[in-house]
Amino acid sequence: MSRFPATRLRRLRQSPAVRSLVRETSLEARQLVLPMFVREGLSEPSPIASMPGVVQHSLDSLRAAAVDAAEAGIGGVMLFGIPEVRDAEGSGADDPDGILNVATSAVAAEVGDALVVQTDLCLDEFTDHGHCGVLTASGAVDNDATLERYRSMALAQARSGSRLLGLSGMMDGQVAAIREVLDAEGFDDALLLAYSAKYASAFYGPFREAVDSQLKGDRRTYQMDPGNRREGVREALFDVDEGADIVMVKPAMSFLDVLREVRDTVDVPVWAYQVSGEYAMIEAASANGWIDRRAAILESLMSIRRAGADAVLTYWAGEAARWLRSL
Ligand code: PBG
């Protein structure tokens, strides 16, 4: 056994060149995906107070920002739509003229295949009650009726030019239901990203402002309990079995153990979502001068990659990509 003084672990840390040469984990622009918000009826982008630096886009500013993201070299953009009018079924979600579908066509036309155009597939932005699905008479979220809405939404998104559908609703059987309808309609190329281990998290707080969420109460009957790790792995295995191309763990930093375990268990790409609350915490501490903003952002992204994420959804995708280019 080699030990001190023959072995000195500090030799591996002696200079930037050596550290760079032996670093185990890489962080590259192509591994980053930028979530973006587009709001119906806006003529100018509108700031989101709890997410400094992030905006609700108008259609025009979204197009320009997508071009900018492509120039930064990131892997993709994930689009979220905020409709002007909501109803119990979330009709705006599968309306070809609904904001998300219109925005998807516009972005797809603008960036082509320079990056992967992706869409959030969930009803919560479109329902007047704010839940991710439709409700029964007694107000519970109706799993199987929601699957019918998701199938219709999936077709609308694929027809609008979305290349990758982000299944974030946490309904049982959603991957199989959507794969089936897409294949039947000739969209066998559309990728499915399953938000497999999506936890009912307090760290989604700023996102609720970002999408003007109508939710009262919580999502604990469909999103996962934060105490459960084994169940997160089980969710991922189910989704792979149903045909998911990629699985995800969300949020990222408070669930890095789940991320590692899922990465070690499945053989498909595994992504993580660095959510709005993670973003807000680092931005707020930085604004107070309490941490070094750029170093904290890069360390957070590196940690998520080290824990096993092949790619990361992060609101810093464009900015981080430009830093990584100049490193
Ligand atoms: C659901 C969805 C949510 C987020 C992404 N997709 C909100 C929720 O589940 O309550 C949160 C993302 C974030 O906090 O950054 N459509």
C-alpha cells in the first residue's frame, strides 16, 4: 500500500494546469438546457421579481433569446407558456393557437436544429385551478382523464415542432400514453424526457410567480415525498420501461443522492433540473455580497454533473455557457 510520504495527494492539486488535467468531471455548454417563459399578450419582456435576470418573454423577445442561446452553444431550450385565459381543462394547452404551441413554431423556425427545441408538457399553467391535471367532481386530480389531455397536448406540441417533450405532470402511465399516440400519428422521432423523480418541493416557489400559478394547496398527491429515495429509482425504472428516452431528477441540489442512484441504475441519459428556488438562493446571496456569484453558479453546476446528471436544466445556461467558453 502506498502511503505518505511516497504518496502525496496534494501533488495532484499543485497548479491550474495539473488540476485541469486530472479533473474527473467536465462541464460543457452542450450539456446545458435553458428553461424559458413566454407570456401571451406581452409586447415587452416582463421581469420576474423572485428570479432576478429571468423574464417572461414576449414572442419577439423569446425568438431573439432563443437565437442568443443557440449562439452560446447550449444544448437546448425548454419552453413554458403562460396563457391569457385559463379554464378547468387547460384548453390552451392543446389549442394549436395556444401560446406555447405558437411560441414553439416560432422558435423552431428561428433556430432550426442549432439546438434542441423542447416543451413542458403539463397542464398547470393552463388550468384555472393550477393543478397539473383535470379534476374529479370532488376536486381530486384525475389520473386517467388527465392522460387523455396529455395525449392531445403531446400531439399539439409535436405538430408545432417540439423535438423533445418534457413530461412534468407526475401522472402514472403518462410516458406510455404519450409514446403510443405520438407513434400512431407518425411522430416516432419526438423525444420523451420523463420528469421521473419529481419531488413536491418548496424550491419551486419562484416558478409559481414566473408562470402566474393559480394553485391553492399543494401537489403532494402526485409529486413525490421528499423523504423517498428508493421510490425515485422505482419511478425512473417505470418510465424507462414505458419508453422514456431520458429520465430526470428534480430539484437537483437537494436530491443529489437520488440523482446518483438513478444514474447508477438506468441505462438512458439522466438529467437534472436546477429549479427556480436554487436559482433564487444563489442570486439573493450574491446580491448581498455574501458569496462569489460566478464561482457559486459553476460549483453548483459541477456538483450536479458530478452526482450523475448528463445534462442540466438551469436558468444560468446561456451565461454559464459563455463563461465555459472563455475558461
Ligand atoms: C410543472 C413544472 C413546475 C416546474 C417545472 N415544471 C412547477 C411545479 O411542479 O409546481 C418548476 C420549475 C422550477 O421551479 O424552476 N409544469
